Amino acid sequence: MNTVRHVHRVRVAKAGLAVALILGMADALPAAEAAAGAETREERDARLAWWREAKFGMFIHWGVYAVPAGTYRDKQVGGIGEWIMLRARIPVAEYKAFAGQFNPVRYDPEAWAALAREAGMKYVVITSKHHDGFALFDSAVTDWDMVDATPYGKDVIAPLAEAARRHGLKFGLYYSQAQDWTHPGGAKSGHKDGAGWDDAHKGRFDDYLAAIAVPQAREILSRYQPDILWWDTPHLMTKERAELFLPLLDLRPGLITNNRLGGGYGGDSETPEQHIPATGYKDRDWETCMTINGTWGYKSYDHNWKSTETLLRNLVDIVSKGGNYLLNVGPTAEGEIPLPSVERLREVGAWMRINGEAIYGTTASPCRRPAWGRITAKAAPPGTTLYLHVFDWPQDGALLVPLANHAVNSFLLADRSRTFAATSGDRGITVRLTGDAPDPICSVVALRITGTPEALVYRLPQAADGSVALPVAEAQLHGGLRVEEKGGKPNIGFWTDAGDWAEWQMDIQTPGRFDVVAEVGGLRPTRFTIEAGGGNVTAQTEATGSYDSFRAATLGQVEFPQAGPHALIIRPEREGWQPLNLRDLTLRPVRKPEP
């Protein structure tokens, strides 16, 4: 059970009872459960153990939107396929008519589960209800569901749950608790409470929650006992509204939830969508969800398929940062997963059958990202096994691993008889590879070391022109700071606490004065201190209009009087600090004027 949920239990018991009364249900959260203590760290670790071990799952977006498949009234509608109803402002009656063509006679849940297993995936999450409000199960609170509104007339969730579990997979359900574009009162992106583009779906959001969302959440938790409940888009969800759902989560002991319920409920995991965080998330479980082409729900003309190389290296990159990879397929209205998805998943699975040891049950890299690939790790008492995922097989055969530990041995995971020399030195452990790369996408070299990994301090080098690049991914972040991505570029964000600070280590070979240049984004002017070379300088930046709008700014000048190792620290000033986003820091030498 979730820590946050227990913290709120005494408070939500009455809210849960209110919902029970509204729905005519007398089984609100028992008093003994409401008084239960908070989940301990050990209990939480035990609950999340299988998910952390799994690393790789299949997301399935499937619904009525697969019928129009991205086209409405003979026109292709931009954006992702499952959002066609909102994007095209399709009236409710017209959209409901598509259900008459939703007849997935080729649906084979056994084949879907077998494909996930063949791909090396360990869990499946399917959309029980997406934003169009259509349920893939037989719901007692609406006829807008698979059994009552389609010629297929059967629940498609239960057969997949059974097939997944037969194949040893955990089973999860996605549920859109807030957005619902069909039922009266459901939230709609870009619309205020009660609004919409069709009178048929206008109404009070609280009425929708009581009549549809809360009882359906109860239905799917009671009926299918999912291992994961994947909330989505908390539009209009306040703390009080989120608390209506919390008592229901105890219907499934051990349930894992994400951070998208809303109202400040953090769930168990962060959910970066369609991107990989530059440095993962400090002290938070996380899962990148991503499409294989450009859409979640099926679009007949989206052929922008990611290569197997991209998918596989994404998986390795995510796991090397401590995350999970939830990779999506969008089946057709007939019930088939598109062939390009099938082909790529099978190719990923072929690699996983050889190298899965380097993915399952591993932890994040214990040191900075190497130029040649990525690193995952696994405790193997009395030492540790590192898995060196080599994207670029070095011409000189040398892999440098910046750790202070001693090497025990090293071998190719695909052929353990193929061993390599590994030696320890001042710069770390050097593995001497021989021969050619066995895999053109990612070859895995196992490196066994003594003890717990001890990372060597990495100091950013000074370039030949005297400048020093300070990538945000190389910063040591203190407090709640995170590296996020905006506009395809990483930045330091979540800088809301004046007690948080960022630090870079560097090696200055040519000392002198330097301009500190960066790109900043923020709603208001802000003040902070730059500490470097034994001195401090106060800097101020102007507002840029938003946190996503970055402008280049010279923050100030610092001086390094001597060559050698140095640090640069950016620390907010208590007076005058306002949140900002920061990226692309560079130290540029101040040139002395010509005599």
C-alpha cells in the first residue's frame, strides 16, 4: 500500500463514505484500515520489488479511435490518434457511431501476451478507458462500453489479463479518471468545468466523478485485480477530488500507481512521456512511456517507425539511469498489432534473450555516462557486476570506467569464453577489448569489481580556446533540483527552493577571468550567487515570459587565479530569489585588450 495514501487515510475516510453513499454502496473503507499506520520504506521496497526488477513493459492504447484511425470526414486530423475526438471537435453522437464499426474479430489476447514476453517485457498495461470515455470492459454505470456499444459485444480486458498472467506477465490498467469527452461533465483539455463543444457532454465535473469515474475505478480494481493502475491527465483534479479515489486503492493490495491522479498525490512513479530524462530522477522510481511510431492510438498513415536500434538503445539508456521503459503499441480496429511494431519488438527480444541479464534487476550506473555507451550494475557479493553496454566499439579497444575499485575479471556476455584484460589505474578501470563487436547495436561486456562501486570525481576539461562547457547533466544537484527536458534540450528545473544549489567540478589549465554565460527561463527576475575560485559574485537575470522561453545571459564574471581542480556553484540568494530554469552554461575567457 502507498505511503501517501496512508498519510491521508483518516482524512479521506469521510470522503470515501460520501462517495459510497452517492453510489449506493455501503462498503466504504473500514475503520481499522483508516487507522492503519504509514507504509514503511521496507514495505514499499517489497511492494515495488517486481516492478524494479522488470524494467520493460508493453503499453497498449486501444479503443474506438482505432476506427477513424486519424481521419475524420475524409480529412487527416493532426496530432495523436486517440485524441481525434477533441482535435476534430467531433460531436458525441457522431463519435459514438464509430463504435458500430469497432469489431475486433482478429483480436488474439494470447498472441499479444506472447509477443510481450517474446520482446522481453515483464508487464502489460492497457487502456481500460481513455479520454473518449469508452470502456473496453462491461461497465455497470454506462452503455458506452465494449459489450453494449459494439458488434463485438465482449469484454476484451479479462481475456488479456488471463493471457498475460499465463505468460508470467504482470497486468496493469490505464484509466483516464478526469478527461472524458463523452459522458456529461467529464473534463476536456482546454475547457473549463462544465464546458465543451457539444451540449451532450456538458455538465458538472463533480457529478461526472460520482456517476462515472469513481464507480468505474472501483469496477476495474475489484474485477481485474490489476498489479498497476496508470492514471492520466489530472485536468480539474483538486486534492479533495483526488481523495475520492484513494480508499478504492485498497481493493487491490500491493497495487502500484503513478503520479497522474492529481491533487498533489504523488503515487509511486514519475512518468516522463516521449523523452528520457538526462539524469533520471533522484530518489524517485520512474518510467518513460514512449511510442514506437508517432502516435499512441492507431493512425493508418503514421509510418514514422523508430528503428530497432533506437528502441533498444532507449531501453539501455533508461535502465542505466534507474528507470523503466513502457513501450506502446496501438492495435487496429480489427484487433491486430501493426506488423512494424511486431517486427521491432521481436528484434528487441532477440537481443534480450542474450543480454537480458544486463537489464533485469539492475540498478543505475554508479558513475557518469561514458562516451562509448552506457553502464548498468548489479550487486554480486562480495563485489559488483557492471554491464558495459558498448554502442561504439572503440578502435583502440580501450573502455575506461571511472571507478576507484579493482577489477576481478571481464568477459563478453554473449560468449563468456571471450575474456578481456581489465586493469585499475588513476583514471579508473580500463578494459582492453579484442576482436570485433558481436552486436552492431549494443554489445555487452560484463566487468566484475571488488566491493561497492566508488565513482571517481569527474572534472570537466578546459577546451583549447580556454572555454569550459558546463553541461547540466554533469552538475551535482543538491535538494529537489532535477534535470528535465524542454524543447529537446536538458535544463535544470524544479528550482523552487532557495536552499537548493548546483555545482560543477572542472580542471582549469589556463587560469584567468571568465564570463559565466547561460540560457535562462523564468517568470520573474531572480538573484543568485556564483561561487568560484575562492570568491563570490551576485548575479541577476530578467524575466523571459515563461519557464520554456530561454534567453542567453551573461551572469557575471569569475576568476580562477591558479591552474588545477576547481568548482563552480550557483546558489540562490534568500532575498530576491524566484524560480528559474537554467541550461547551456559556459565559461568563456575574458580576453585582455591588445596593447
